[in-house]
Amino acid sequence: MGPPKAVIKPAPGDLLLLNPRQIHAVRPSSDEPRITLGHFIGYHGTDRPLTLWS
């Protein structure tokens, strides 16, 4: 697969949104707790609001 195209190191309080269809990895949190929330955001166009469901 080669080296990663991007490495992101979030700070406490950062919100990351990613496309789960893209290959991704998350390193284990070894010394600090991590909160993870999985959800889906639907984009239907500029004339309609985003839809959130899980």
C-alpha cells in the first residue's frame, strides 16, 4: 500500500470527520483515554440540510 498520504495528530478537543470508504488506520491510545463516536452524515445537496443518523 505504500506510505500514508497524510498523518494527523489531533489535539484534545479536535473533531475529525473522515470518509470510512477510504482506507484509514487509528493508532491505539496507550496512555490517555479516547472517546470515539461513529455516525453517518448524509449530504443531499445545497438546498437540503445534512442528515445525521447512526
